[in-house]
Amino acid sequence: MSSLDLTADAYKNPTPTKARIIIVGAGIGGMIFAALMERAGIEYQVFERAREVKPLGSALSIGSNVMPLFEQLGILDEILENAKPFGFSTGYNENREKTRTLDYSPSEKIGGFLPHIISRPTLVDIISKLVPTDKILFSKKILSCKQDDEGVMISCSDGSTYRADILVGADGAYSGVRQNLYKQLQTERRLPRGDSALLPFNSTCLVGQTRPLDPEVFTHLKDDHTWFETIIGENKPYAWITFTTKFNTICWMVLEQLDSESSKESDTFRNTEWGPEAAEAMCKQVKDFPVPRNNMTIGDLIEHTPKEYISKVMLEEKLFETWHSGRTVLIGD
């Protein structure tokens, strides 16, 4: 039995495999995986059903556990330059009175970094630069996936087919790769019963990011840490959150918890695409919700937010058991 090379040089200069990899989905998970393959010199191709990557959304919290990954990709310094740390978050009631503080400072002792807030569009832009544009094929909706001992094959809605050795499904909650894999496993009676159940959701999320604001008016933007502030609605199924960013913007989100009836009603509008079209009605519903600073409301933040930066999505909740089989593996961001 040959021994593994665990030297530091082996990690910096890996021996490329001859395996060819298909990555389905150009979201954060798929693009980070593609960047790792690019750095390792492994042949791959990314397939994305949309015509282009739309870097929408609000803010992302980056934990200390992923900082080594960004260091490995050579983008840690750029991430830190574009993010703000936070050591605590603050909760309020609807009268803007402070009710609680959560301490995140132990993460720095454990993992070497505080959590950081970065806008999702900024993170997407940083990661996208790691993957050559010719490695991404757009408008490629996957209709079927097949695998055997020899390799994998995908068929697209435009009639094209592609073959490789490994298939990575990073194509979201309603993954076509997952559906095809589960269909195969179900035929073979190897799929756990829970994995075949419908994908439930019980909340919707409205998100946005303001244009840069004046720090002389919004003085908390001057602080060198993120203000991560939450209000839990009183006698209403809502919670809303604001985050300050490195570039004097405020990222915000409103979460609506759905009961069984409203979940059924919202199912008509279920959509996994981030975009402004589905958001307008919810903006009107939540515009009067107070936020902690400047005696403002969510409606005021909406007024400061470009329309194309506002989107609404359904939030699915399910714990899958099956994440790989044969030459196919599923990942997510």
C-alpha cells in the first residue's frame, strides 16, 4: 500500500487527476467548487440554467470556519477588505427598545476570526473572478442525468448532451441533479423514505441592500464593526434584520413565518429565482415595520434601495439523508 503525501508542498502543488467533472449550478456553492478545481488543475465545466448570474440578495454572515477555504483560494485578504466583523448582535422590540444581546466573540478564540458580514453581490463577484468565463455555459437546463461504471451523462433542454467522470449537483433546492439521482435510487429501492417526500417550506424572505448612505446621517455606519440588529414582530409572524456593511450600505431582510394555510397560498408563487418581480406586494405589507436607527422603517430602507436589489424567495426546510451515490454528489451553499 502506497503512503499518502501529506506535506505542505503537496497541498500547494497537487497532482492533477485525469477525471473530468460536470458542475451543475453557478451559485456560490458551485462556483467555489469550480474555483477549487481550477486551482487544482482538474478539468471541469459549469452548467447554469439562467442566462446570466444575477448577484442579488442581501448580506451573508461568514463564520471563522470558512476563512481557511478563502485563504486556500487566495481571496481571504479581498474578503476581509470587503467585509465587516461583528462580535455581537442586538435584539429589539417594536418600540426600538433593546431586549437582548448575543455574544459571538468566542468564535475568534476558537477559529481565529470573528464572524464577518459581506454583501452577497460582493461575495459573488469575488468568487466569480476565480473561474474563467469559458468554463461556464449558460442557458443549460438539465433534463436528465445518467451514470454507470464508465461515467456520467447529462442531457439539456436545448438537445445537447455532455459526458464526464463525476457529476456535482449544486443547482439549488429544486435540483434537477437531485431529482434524477433520487429517481434512480428509488427505482433501485435504495432511497430513504424521507428523501422522497415533498420539499416543504414555511417561510418567505424579502431581502435588499440600500445604495451607499451618508455616514453623517447614519452615524452607526462609521463604526468599524457591523451593526447586526433584529426585531421580532409582536403579534405578527414576522422578524426583520438589518446589517451595516463596509461600504456604507445597509442590508436588510424581512422573514415571514407561514402557517399551513398561508403556506398553501404561497405555494402558487413558489419560485427559486432571486428577482424583484415577486417582491412588490410584500414590500407594501412590511413598509411600516420599525428599524432601530434614525426613527426609520423598513419602508424607508426600501426607498433607499434600488429596485433591482430587492427580491423575495421561499425558504425551504428539509434535512436530506442522501447526498451522493455512484459518480454523483450533491452540494449546496
